[in-house]
Amino acid sequence: MTLYDADEKTVAKLVAIRGGWGAKQRLREMGVQVGDVVKILNRAPFGGPLAIQSGETVIAIGRHLARRIQVEPKK
């Protein structure tokens, strides 16, 4: 499942980033990388960005980038 497909309040582990160097670099610059556990805080209406929390950091990720991030829900 992708980060974009996950429901709000889901806690998930990032397992892969499907995309080129630019997508991976952008996420690294935001402090998010494969293996991190993130929580989806909320999603903007009309296909807007997702607000996620990784550790103490809260960031917004656009839907196009969120669709490239493969996650696995944590129980």
C-alpha cells in the first residue's frame, strides 16, 4: 500500500520509495527515509497534501510524492 492510500491516524513503516534520485533526496532532506515509522496526522481535502509525523518532526507531503512511498501498517 502507498502512503497516500493509508487512512488518517495510521502508523506505518516506510518500506520502499518508488521513484528516482530526486524523490529520495527530497524525502531525505525532510528527514524521512526507508525504515522510519510515521503517523499520518491528517490529509487536506480535494487531493491535497498529507501531514505526517516522523519522530518529533511534522511535515506535509504532496499526493504525487505520497503515492511513490510504499508503507506497511504497524499493528
